[in-house]
Amino acid sequence: MRIVVTRNVPEAAVELLRGAGQVHVCERDQALDPAELREVVAGADGLVTMLGDQVDGAVADAAGSQLKVVANVAVGYDNLDVPALAARGVTVTNTPGVLTDATADLAFALLLMATRRLGEAERLIRSGEPWFFHLGFMLGTGLQGKTLGIIGLGEIGQAVARRARAFGMRIAYSGRRRVAADVESELDARYLTRDELLREADVLSLHCPLTEQTRHLIDAAALATMKPSAVLVNTSRGPVVDEAALAEALRAGRIAAAGLDVFEQEPAVHPGLLELENAVLIPHLGSATVETRTAMAELAARNVVGVLTGNGPVTPVEA
Ligand code: GLV
Ligand code: GLV
């Protein structure tokens, strides 16, 4: 069996993969362009992919009809054309669960940075400008009693909600469907329509997958519905937010601040955002801990091994 890994992954994962076949790792840290990708996958039975690798029917065809599994080292899989792969009999897997806490921690870090103006504060100290403690100095907003609005109360959304509860926040959410009653009652979470949520949230945090339905979910109209004091946090996928509309809303004070881990055209960031003190900008670090990245790569490897040895995938994506 030939297994192709599109970028460097922790050695523990490569070791696991060697149990199922010959492993070819593209030893670089950047996504391959479509032509390079089609070239390296030739003859692959299994493929380990990452954010930025666009795997569609053409890539599967370039691999050949023996291709059985594409294992994405991410919980999001908007970079994969799942129907096209399923139509070719290819199993698709992702890495749910293992990155829930790391991503929720990062979302909460962005929430705190944005509400307490910590990026701006750090830049102030480093600028060498004089500063002194006074009662009106760099005031942010407190969290206690405020409403955290969550779009997409899945595993990560729930983990963010638990953190927010510990900070004394109230939880409201919207999404395609209501979560189980016991989850709602544990989090004391109210299910609202999206419009109600936009109107009520003091902090709005996005935890939905990127799909055709969620692309530009937060557009100029949504931003105009939010409170002028509201803070937006995005650790999901960049295109869920219309970045140009967000830059304009932040500039005009239509919302107070934003904390962003993801961008529409990564690694590019809308130039309008770079100029703003009230935008906290982080380079897609949601799952970036040693423990989590290792667990993600190992889970992807176990998915490949499971499919190629006939034992079945661990965490398949529904086609
Ligand atoms: C990272 O963004 C992921 O989807 O795991
Ligand atoms: C602030 O530093 C305080 O002591 O209240």
C-alpha cells in the first residue's frame, strides 16, 4: 500500500502509518498547489491531507481507482469535495474530539483579548509611549451577566459555553438544530433564531462548519443587527464572515471589537483589519498545541490504517 502525506506530521503518526504500507511524506510545511498535489498522489491507496489541500474528484482520479481513504488532519473538511470522493468509493475522515478543548481555549483567549483590549494594550507598552494607571485607562467590558451567543453548539461550541459559564456568562445559541435537552439544561442555554441571537449577544462566537449555507453568514446585514457594544469571535472558518464588511463595521463602530483566528483568504488578511486597534488577529492557532496536533495526526493515521487494513475508519465523515 502507498500512503501519501501532504505535509510534515508528527513522527508518531508516520510510525502508525508504516504499519499499513509505504509512507511518502511531502517534507514541507506549506500546502501543495493543485498541480503538485495531483502529481504526488499518483498511485496512493491512502492520503493524509491538511488545511489548504483542495482534494476534489480530479485529485482522486490522479491518485487512481485504488484510492480508498482521505484522512484530513482537521475537524473541518471544507477543503475536501466529499460527494465527489464518496462517488469514487473513497472514505473521508476528519479529527473530531481531540481538538475540542484546545480550540475552545483559543476562542476564549480571543474573547478575553477582545473584551479587555489586550492586543492594543500590549502594542501600547511595546511602542514606548508613556502610560500611567488611572481610572479611565483602557477600559474594556466585563463578562459577568453578559450573553455569549454561539452559532453552532456542537462539541467545540459546548466547550466554549462551559468556559463562559465559569466566567458568569449566560448562554444562547442558534444553529441548524436544537441540541439535546440535557445539554441545554447543563449549559442553561437558550435556543434562539439567528436574528434574535444577533440582537441579544454581547459576544458572538462562531462554531459552525463552512458550507454553502454558512458562507458569509456574518455579512453587513448581520453585523448591523448586532449591538454596537458586541464582540465577534471567529475560530471556525474565515469565509463564514464577510471580512470586508467586518472591517467596515469595526471601523465605523457598528460593533465594538473582533477576535479572529481564521480569515477568508489565508494567509492574507483584509488590509482594513490590519489598521484597526479593535481587531485581534491570530494566525489560525485553534488546535495549535503540541498535545492536540499530535493527537490529530495520530487519529488521522489510525483512520488510514483502519480503512487500508479492512477494519474500517475510526471517525468517518458522513457523505
Ligand atoms: C482546523 O482548523 C480544524 O478544522 O481542525
Ligand atoms: C488595581 O491595580 C487595584 O489595585 O485596584
